[in-house]
Amino acid sequence: MTTAGDIMHRGAQWIPATESLDRAAQLMRELDVGALPISDTNERLMGILTDRDIVVGCVAAGHDPARTTAGDMAKGTPRWIPADADISDVLQEMQGHQIRRLPVIDEHKRLVGMISEADLATHLPEDQLAQWASNVYAGR
């Protein structure tokens, strides 16, 4: 059985909800990622911040990224998957909520990785990847 832990990208890092978007952008550059999970003060998942969120939701809207926080951008119900979840559960979670990045949490509720489109492309057969993409991008 292939699990979320088998295909995830290790070394994911939280961005605290109180951190500014300019610092979030710097961290994305340092880590060479396009998304960061947002954590509350108890290191619980509040949402995901993407580079697109910063550009479209902050800069293009005329807001100051030095004064806007990651928490200001957290919307909706955060989604995550346990590290020991089967790949079919990963796909179901991502398809069911039309999401392209999924934080992976261990048994102690600690962030241990992220699953992205690139991880799926590396580990799924072509037909399964095509089905996933069709379901995730439907209606966007």
C-alpha cells in the first residue's frame, strides 16, 4: 500500500498566522515553494497560503504585504491527510475539495510534509493522474 508519507515532499514548514505576507513571500523563495501551511499559535492548521494569494488577494487588491498577515488570508476549512493514509484517500480528499496541495500530518498532529501536483505526477500512473486533474480542475 502506498501512503501519503510515501509520496509527500518532506520538510514542509508552517507560516505563523501572525507573519506578514512579505515575510511569507521571502520564505517561499528560500524554500523554493509556492505554498505554505498557515498555523495558529498552537501550530494547528488554519489554511494554506499560496504565492497567487499574495499577488491577487493582497498586492493586486491594493493592500500592503508588510501589513497583511498570513492569517488574514486564511479562508475556508483547512484540509489535511494523515501520513499513513492510503493514496486513494489522498486522491479522494484532493478531488473532493478541488485542492492541489495537501498538508500531511503525523500521529502527533505535527506537519511532516506536503503533497502537491508534482508529487502526484511522479507517483501516479498517467491515467490516474489525468482523472485526478480532470476532477480537481472541473469547474475552475
